[in-house]
Amino acid sequence: VKALLSHHKLSILRIPVPDPSDELSDGGRLQFEAIFVSCEDSSQKPTVLILHGGPHSASVSSYSKSSAFLASLGFNLLIVNYRGTLGYGEEALQSLPGKVGSQDVQDCLAALDHVIEEGLVDASRVAVVGISHGGFLTTHLIGQAPERFAVAAARNPVCNLSLMIGTTDIPDWCYAVACGTEARRLASESPSLDHLRIFHQKSPIAHISKVKAPLLMLLGGADLRVPMSNGLQYARALRERGGEVKTIMFPEDTHEIDIPRSDFESFLNMGVWFKKYLKQI
């Protein structure tokens, strides 16, 4: 492992908030961060944009076997802690609920723009991957910015909040992220037509007609948090539109896909998928 990673460098990038609105709190205007793991001659190598779930979670700079594996294949890694990530203050955290699918998407694109403008990566060879809310962002990005990504992988992604509301074990979460934290009190297993419309508008499936990137869908068959129906619906809808999609199901896995063999197989397949479409040398 040391030999494979010996030529990589790690840096913490501070990313200015893109076009901050007057409605944002002071904390919501603060710079957010991204971890950049670079290869030698990084501008000539493909890059993987990695997005954590939660959304109130965080990516840290400690050792990660999955990130180390992708880096060992010759990929730069851009690991974004978009606004809503833990560790940057309550105001920054609370700036995201009600704005998912827009604010967090723009933060990811701003981080990617930053490394491109600095001449650190090849803009034509970028992959994106995420789990849960990171998968939500992955499928949003390939729909909202289809020219920016050559390939994608999503692990148990939230693709359609209007479907998830009736199948998940945390329906109140759907209300909070789509409508704002105070909307938790409105949570219902029988949402109104207005709420269903909001859930759909905030979901990646609203942008599926624009997707161009080949997508690898990795799903846990025993996931109660984001049931596999969410990913399967998106994959089938993408396929019927002529999109290229491969779905791998891990029948015994829950939300994290962390049974050791499943974890290994998911990232092994991801590496093969990325190398195929990023023309890795």
C-alpha cells in the first residue's frame, strides 16, 4: 500500500461559496473545504469526485481503504465537504435543509471548477461517486451538468424523494431536506400533492432526460434507509431512455454495503467501470 501511494500528495482546499445569496447566514457564506489527493502529473490523470452521505456527515483526511484503492489505480481524488457537512458550524450546517439538489450541487461544481482553474486536473476525464446523499448528488450532477462527467457510480442513492417517502424508515428526513428542518412536523406517510411535487422537483430523477454519463448502480437488497426500489426505478428509467447503466445488487447488504466481500466487490467493479470510460493508461 505504501509503495502504491508513495507518489500521491494530499492538500486541503478552501472553496469560496459560489454566488452567495442575501438570504444566507454568515456561517452559510463561509468557505467550505475539499480534500485533494493528487498523483504525479495530476493534470494528465483522470479525477474522481467523491461525495459523502448524510448529508450531515463529513469526509476526513485519515486513511480510507476505498479511497486508497481508487488512488492506487492512478486517479486523483477530489473529496468535497459541501455546506451541510459536520464540523463547520451550526449556521453552515443549517444552510442546506430545504436547498438540497441546488446548493449542494453548486458547491460540488464549484470545487471541481476550482481544481480545473488551478490547472490541477483534466476537465475532460472526471468521474463522480457517492453513497446515500452522496449518491443523490452523483445522480443530480450527471443530470444537471451532463457535459462535466465522463462516468459515474452511485451506492444506494436517493434518486426520487417522492418514491422514498413511502418506503424509507426515516420519512421525516425527506421533509427536512426538501422543505427545511421545520417541515419535520409535517411528516406523513400520505404526503400532499404539493409536497410530492416538491420532492420530485428536488430529486435527481427530475433531470434524468439529460444524463449522458454511463452509470454503475450499486444497491443493498436489505437497505431500509434508501430501499433498492429508488435505485432500480432510476436505473430502469435511464435504460428506457437509451442510457448506459449497470446495476449490481448485494442481497444481504444494508445501507452501507459494508459486508467485507460486498465492499470489496463494489469498489473492484467501480475501478473497472471508471478505467473503462476514463481511458486510463
